[in-house]
Amino acid sequence: MTYEEIAKLVAENNRSTLFSNEFVTCLIWKETGFEPAAKNAKSSATGLMQLTKGAVEMVNRCTPKGVHFEHSEMTDPVKNIQCGTYYLDIAKTKLAGIDTSYGTGPGYSKSIKVCEACLIQDKEHPMQAFHKIHK
């Protein structure tokens, strides 16, 4: 998908009260390079935000009644972003922060925060922000 498509989807589906659309967009770039069908061969991580079965189950336990996701839906960009952004808030508030519960360990979110700041400053040149992460 393109940056413009992802940015629109994030703006419409970000359920986080703690993370900006820019942060979520940068996280998606870091995780999958905007590939909605991405699957990790070594885990159950699936979709744009690389949600595992356990993460989806946690979202279902911690969100309001009526909010429910299936792991099999995580290749759907809309459902993945909704579930993933709920999970970001859960990770931040209930699991001692994003670094310990999402990504590859301590310092994971630092490059995303650098990308976020760059993207906020210069939305016309998003690839400059994404290159702060990789590629």
C-alpha cells in the first residue's frame, strides 16, 4: 500500500488515545513496510501491525463489550489498525510500556518516535521520515 492509503486508513481507524496517527503510521512502516498481508514465519504475527494471536486475545479481554476481533481478520487493514491501536494503549498502560510488549525489546520505540517527529514536521516528504527507521 502507499503512504497516502495507510495515512488515510490510520486517520479513520486509530483507536488509540495515547499514540498519534504519525506514530502508528511509522510503526506500520517499521513492522511491514505497508504490506497488509505480511506474516511472520516464526510467530503468529500478522498484518500491517504484526499482531499475534495473544495480542488479539488481549485486546478482546480489555476492550469494551461489543469490540471483538479474530486473528484471522488481521490481514484486513482496517481491522488490523483498529485492533493494533487498541493494543498499543493496552501495552502502554497495562504492560509497562510499548518497548517491553511490542516489537523487539528495549529501545524499539525510539526509532518510531524519531520517525513520528520527522513525519509531523514534514508530511510532504514521508520517505525521509521512514528512512529514519529502515530501507
